[in-house]
Amino acid sequence: MKFLLDVCVLSRSLEAFLSGQGHDVLSALAIDPRASDERLMALAVQDDRVLVTEDKDFGELVFVRRLAHGPIVRLVELTVDEQVSGMAELLERWAAELAGPVIVTVTRGHIRIRR
């Protein structure tokens, strides 16, 4: 699977975990540290990547502005270790759901999938 990590969730631990699982991981820092949310979302769609973020502004882009999007995973109020364990659980139990226009919210002890 291919991932694009927004700057707000970029940590060596999360990147190392995903890469260690055999995933292709691209950092928003490698693209442009000041790239707009719209640009990141478009790049994720273009490159068939799962966009991983903490930023709730992507919800506005999807639900209010109705921009095209692929899978978006929002990690909410999690420490770096919790981000890694939340992504591990998501990939173990729900990887098949990470296709097409879906928004996944990961919080402590809960994963919500919204199409």
C-alpha cells in the first residue's frame, strides 16, 4: 500500500513502522513542507496513496467543498506510539477498507470508517 504522511503526523516511528511493513511511504516534507491541503489531497489521489493526517481541515475539503479524494486516515489526539499502534490495528483489521473515497478516524481504542 502507498501512504502520504502529512507534516503533522510525520514521525520517524510511524514512517519506520509503515516502511517496515513493506509499504511505500512518502512524506509531505519531501514534496513541499508548505504544500496546501488541496495539493496534498490531489497528489494522494493522483499517486493512489492513503493520506494520513491529524488535520481536520480535510473534512471541510471533502464534505463542504466536495473535492475528489481517496482514502484519508485522520489520527486524532494520539501520541506517536498510539499513532503507530492505531495504524497497526487499522492495517491488520481494516486494510481492505482503505480503497476509494473513505475517511477513517483513529482515536484511542476506536476506529471509525465513513464512506
